[in-house]
Amino acid sequence: RLLGTCMAVVLLGAAASPALSRSPLSRSTLIGGTKASHLARLTTGSSRSMPPAYAQWLDSKAIVDVPVPIEQCWGMWLRREAIPKWMPWVASVEVDKEDNEVSTWKLATEAFGQNWEFSWKARNLPPLKQKLIHWRSVDGSMGGSGIGSAIQVKNKGAVKFRRKDEKSCEIQLVISYEVPELLVPVGQALGPFVDGILQTDMDRFRDMATKGELATYEEMS
């Protein structure tokens, strides 16, 4: 639920940041003197809302050793529909029937006394077999309830694999999201909590994979 709350904070901040950026306060005052060179221009295909002038990518990471061959772990992560089994804050992942590289991610949570639902499309980027699976949100694809239907928050993810021996591997998960400049301190403060949630998810994956509770992509094809 904390990750859903973080997303709600980001969306609310994204909605408020254009108005705040036009206030008499200087940009350096609003963001604590952070140099603009460390920020990237925010671009969006959505015409429904005014985007903030600047944004910064924030990363959350988790890593785990899995006593299962890398070939099997690779096949388990290829099954995007199964990701909610070990990442329960993701309500569902649905692969597009017409384009297998595109999937719709949904997140449902309760925050600020309201039920929130967010969804977005992600496109898989070219993988490196048994080394890297990565994806990026599709610009303008975010939808959902309340403010979630009007604000676009870019995000991307990567799963990195490293063979340890014939029977085990190391897997690292990296989730990144673009935060309006005014919320960078909030996002950084929440970082350790988000890292902890992702670590719990990766530990859950390890346990489920070790117990043989997860099928591979090849087994389900």
C-alpha cells in the first residue's frame, strides 16, 4: 500500500507543481538550490494537463540470490502476467494481444481516505538473454481514477541477471520514476521505504521460485 500512496503523492504533486512554479518564490528556493543541470526537461504526450517544467528520475533497487538456475529464473520473469504473484502492490499485468511487447499495468490502493486506481502501458525494450529484461512506460498512457486519469508520470524498470553457478543466480530489480522537481525531496525521503518493499518482493520471488511455485514462459506457451 505504501507504493500506492507514493504514487498518489507524486500525482497530486504533479498536478500542483505548475501552479507552484508560477508563484513569486524563486526556483532555487522551491527546490532547495538544486542545480538545473541535474534535472531533465519533462516531456509528455498528454494534452489534458500542464506538465511541470522540470523533473528528475529517482531509482529504487533490490537484489537477491536465488538458488535456482538462471535459465529458469529468466523464464519466470518473462511471464509478465505472473509478476503480481511476488509483487502484490501490482494488481495486474496484461499483455496486449496484438503487440506482445506492450503490456498494461494496474495498481490499486487506498490513500488519503480514497480508493485510487492507476494504469499505464509499458513497452518491453530489446532484452539481453539471461542478462537483462527492461521496459519503459508509453507516453500519455496513464489512466485511472481521480487525479490518476489526468497526470502522466513516466516510469521504467529493469531486471538484471547474473549467473553465480549452474544452480543459482543473482537478480537485481530497478524501478525508476520521474518526479516533479518540487517532490524530489519527498521521493528521496521515501526511497528507503520503497527499497524495503522491493526487497520483500524479491525475497518472495526467491522463496516461490525455490519451492517450484512459478512456471516459466516456455512452460506456459
